[in-house]
Amino acid sequence: MTVSRRTVLATAAGAAAVCVSSTPAAGAAEARTPAPTLRTLRAAADYAVEKVRTVAPGVTAFPVGTKFEKWTYSQNGDWVGGFWPGTLWMAWLYSKEEAFRTWALTSAEKLAPRQYDTGTHDLGFLFYPSWVTAWRLTGDSAWRTGAIRAADSLIQRYNPRGRFIRAWGALTDPKNAGRVIIDTMMNLDLLAFVSRQTGDAKYLDIAVEHAKTTQRLFPRPDGSTPHVYDFDPDSGAPIGPNTVQGYSPTSCWSRGQAWGLYGFTTMYRRTGNAEFLATARRLADFAVGALRPDHVPVWDYRAPQQPHDIKDASAGAIMACGLLDLSAATGRHAYREVALRLLTALSETCLTKNSARADAVVARCTRNRPAEDGIEISLPYADYYLLEGILRVLQPQDVDRAIDLSTV
């Protein structure tokens, strides 16, 4: 059985099109999931929600990573500020406890100054799981208005000559002016959301152009991707691949590959562009083929010490969400099976259950291996995407309410 709804969507051309969302009912999803897997995922969700419930009263800023298993914080949210309120929303959907809703709203409010931040591409990460979700779950138009302002800030980073959104640096700073990263694919859904809400095609047009540029230059013939691609910011001409968080310009940083997989699938869902879906499948097929039997990704699929290198569980959680999306978009159950194995592996081998002092849910994450920054620690986006992935399996209708799983 499926649950369908019709909404009006502003397309990239600015016209109105009918969008049909087909989201599996919880019972149908569970019927396709083996009982032992369901038990494992419920136990992991129970653990995650209990951990968040215990830690949340003491969280006064935005977790960015752990040091000696305790959260360290950013007051303005850095690039990860949306994930803590997002995690609280997921905990609320699972538990229905009002405290999580209150904490989520209080936390999201602290991101308000970032609506006007033109110095980062990460406004989707900041505002989609926090403010967009808050609007979708509460109906309070103030959250919608803030998300629109954030999108207005984000599109100022668009370079029309190269047809890309600049990743890093102030608009007035020439350094990094031509630098594009695979992560930005995950920030485009904020623009798609705002086009739908306002009826103004410019936001989605920019998202589509950026996605097409990324699609043209990032994927290699085997479906792997670099972290970075550099452009001449004045002419818009492409220069070549590079990296910051991967091993090398020719390697494949596992979290970046997961961002690309999830992001291209989302762009397909928002536009119906079959080329975006084909690109998502290429990235997925490479990443699935690079997994080892333990189903916890190494930090870079082409680092010299892989498959025995250090892990990044956050890449596995993001990849699982993307594969669940991709399975629904393509009808290929094999992608769902891999996603379930990823979620099971994370739930069985990467939770912080053996530590009495841990603040986070997920361990074995790696932030920036080349910089020796955050090696196998906990990261807030790992907690968020693990819960999102588990709830996509257990409560897909609730996740649809929160982040919109509809497809054009």
C-alpha cells in the first residue's frame, strides 16, 4: 500500500506542475524488512533517543565533534548547526515526547543570524534539517521566512560564468573563488524548497545549473568523485580536480561520495531530470562496490591503507539515506538491501554503547584525515543521518512530513 498526495510545484521553467509523492506506509516498509533487521534498528533508535534525551538538557550551543567522547561546541553553528535541531526533530518523531520538540525549536532559533550569511555554501545544511523541518512540522511561517532569507543569501554565491555555487570564502575574498566541492549537492534542496514556496524559479534554476556542472565534471568513468573541482572564477573555465578532505585529487573521499549520491537523488526527485538519477546510480554503484564485508566505509576508498584504514561511520549513515531514496526512485530493491546492511552495521558496531561518558550516539567517524583533525571521533551529522535512515525504514510517513520525500 502507498500513501499519495498531490501538491503544486514550481518548476525550473517557472510553470506549475503536478507533483505526486508516493511514500510507503510504515506497514508496507516493515513488511519488506527482515524481522531481525527491524529489531536491530528499533534497538538503535531506542538507544539514540535515550542518549539524546540524557545529553540535551546540557547542550547550550551546537555540537561540532567530540573530544574525549564529550561534545565540543560552536556558538554560531559553524557548518553543522542544523544537525543538532534536526536530530532533536528525529527524536521527537520517534518518541512523540514534547521535550524534544521544545529543544529543537530553541536550538533552531539560535541559527537566526545565519540567514544573512553570504560567506558559506552550507546554508542548506544549516537551515533544511532545522528551519525547513520546523516549518513543515509546526506550520509556523516564521521558519519558512527564515529559510527563504537563507536561500537569498546562498544564491549570491552563484557564479554565472562557470554555472556553479562557490563553496568557501567571503564574496569579497578572491581566495577559493573558483572552488567547487561535491558537498554542495546537499545544499541545493534548500533552493528547490524555496522555489516551491515562492513560485520564483530562480532558486531552482541555480540549483539545476550547479548540479549540471557538478554532473559534467566530478564523476569519473568508474563513478568515483574527487572532493573538489577548481575553476577560473573570472572566465568560469574548469581547471581540474583537487581535494581538501580526501587523500588526493585522484582518490575518492567516502563522505563526499555519499553527499553526491544523496544530493543527485534529491535533485532528481525535485526536477524529474533522468540524468541526475543516472548520475546518482553511477555514484552509488561505485560506493557499493567499494564497501567491505563489515559495511562501514573507510574514510577514503582509494587511500593506500584501505581496506584496513580508519573508518568514517558518518559516510555510511549518509550513504544509507541516499540509497533508500535511490531504491524508491528506481524501484531497485538491491539499493535498499545495501542501505539496510549499512544501517545494521552502524547499529551493531559503531554505537557508543560501551562508553558511560559518551555524549554522542555514533562513534568511528573521521572529520578531516589529511589535516589530522577528528580521527575516529563522533560527529553530529552521523547521529542525524543514522536516525533519519532508521526512521526512513521504521516510520517513512513521519520522515516525509519532516523533510519531504516526494518525487516530481
